[in-house]
Amino acid sequence: MEQNFVKIIAEQTDRAMWEVRNVIDCVPDELWHNEYCEMPCWKHMYHMLHSLDQWYVNPRDPDFREPSIHTKDLNNLDVVSDKVLSRKEIETYLNNIEKKIREYLAGLTDDQLLEYPVNCEYCRFTLILAQFRHLHSHMGMLMGFVIDDTGLWPRVLGLEQPFPKGNFDKYF
């Protein structure tokens, strides 16, 4: 089986996105608006997803368009927002991000990983790794919120666990 860096990145991105979806699904409705560090749980999710959307490919892309649900500073965890996002809006946004990233990776080659996207001071590989770091920092926070408030531990895949199929327990 031939391996290349982009294929490995794509596989790990699929695993990370499965975990993101599962952790979001593990947040009970009664915690959706709970405040953590003075921001509601849903805003922590949106911040994490918005960063993934903007920074995984190219944060300086002149053609980047904010999602239709976005308002000024909605992604900023230092600014209280009047707008509130629903579970459906977060789910739809996650679906759109997954599609965008899959399309990006499908057209990416190993040689392009060390190239710099248009107007960007970081190479593609740095952007991807930085998003894995950022994503999993916030995933850990979200998991901590769920664990602390429910006593349940959201399931993650690690490197070797197969993707669950059909009905599965979303918690360990």
C-alpha cells in the first residue's frame, strides 16, 4: 500500500472530524447554553469550527467568505454575542467545513505541503498542523465540559480504533 503525506493527513483529518462530530453530539441540550469561561458552550464550538474553516486551508484567502450564520466577533471568545447558534446551525456548518476540507485535500499533493498559499506567511503543512493543535485544544475543553457536567466520557478513535457503524455508544 503506497503511503504519502497528504493521504496520511486526510486519514487523520477524517478521524479528527469524526471525533469533533461525536463530541458535539455528546453535549446535552441542557449544556448548550451553559457558560464556561464566561462564554456559552455553543460559542466554544463555533470558535473551534470557524478557526478550522478559515485557517486549515488559507487564513489570508481573499476569497474566503464567512458562513451565513456569522456575525461580527461571533468566533471571538473574548466578545459576548447577541446572536445564539442552534445545534442544527453548528451541524450544518460542520458539514460544510468537512466538505471544503475533503475537496482541498483531494487536490493537494505532497509537493504542495511546503508551499505557501496566496498572501499567506505560513506553508500549507504548518496551517494543517496548527489546526490540529487548535482543534484538539478546544476538543479537550469541550470534552472536559461534558465529563464534568455529565460524568460521561465522549468516545474518540485514537489511531487504531475503527470508525463505529450503525448504532454505537457515543461515550466510553
